[in-house]
Amino acid sequence: MSEKDPRKLAEHLKGKKVLLMAGQLCEEVDFGTKKLVDYVVEISNRIGAPIAATGNTPLSLKAKGAKTVRKMWAAEVANYMRWPWEDPVIDEKPEILVLIGYGPATAQGLASAVRDGETMVLGNTYVKGATYSLPESPSLGRWQQALEEMVQSLA
């Protein structure tokens, strides 16, 4: 399902047990005024969701003000989403796993591994296997606009 309105995606997160999963692209994608890592922190802090930090993201997430960050392997989170929840980053299995900072193939693989939960991909490419995904963004500017709309809707 492709949700074209980031505000509706934001509404879907409210009141749910959410785990954000931040990938290496959070460190690399620079919109000029902000980096992708800034959006992860803003979303996390606005909804009170912990972050499973993969790649080299833990230090920058903490430096940007994220409140709950735990270094994890992406495969580890995917495995926990298939079986009984075992990790203290969040008390119990999240209702929705939000993937941000992953390429489309990786996001597709992670989303398809999830059982008993929903997935949301906040990338610039539509991910068919996710429960929710932003649509294709023809430019970094359009992707940033979608992320800004989503963050503002979480206020």
C-alpha cells in the first residue's frame, strides 16, 4: 500500500507501540539544511519511540538528541519481529516497525521478514512489501518535503 499523504502516515503512528530502525543512509543523506538523521530524531522524540540504530548511526543519533537509542543489527530486529520479542530497546514487540535510512532492496527484505506487525518505510522509493510506504520521490527536495510534513503532523 502506498500512502501518498505523509500526514496520514503520521496519524497512523500516533498511539501505537512504534520502533524506529535507522540505517546507514541516515548518516549519508544530506538535504542541505538537514540530514536524514535529524528526521529520525524528530520523529522519535515527538512520538516517544525508541530507535534501533544500525550501521554507524548510534553516536550521531545521540548527539542530535535522541532519547532512547540502542545499537542493533538489522537482521537481529527482523528476527525478533518474527519470533517472541527478546530485546530491551522496547518492552514488547512493536505494533509497527518504521524503516528509515535503508536502500529499497534492503527495506523490502526487512519489511518482508516481519510477522505479527506492520511496517512503514520512509524512503524516497516505494517499497511494495511494506504495509505503508511513501511513494516514489522524484527528487531529494520532494522527499524532504514529505518528511517535513510528517514531522509537523506529529506535533
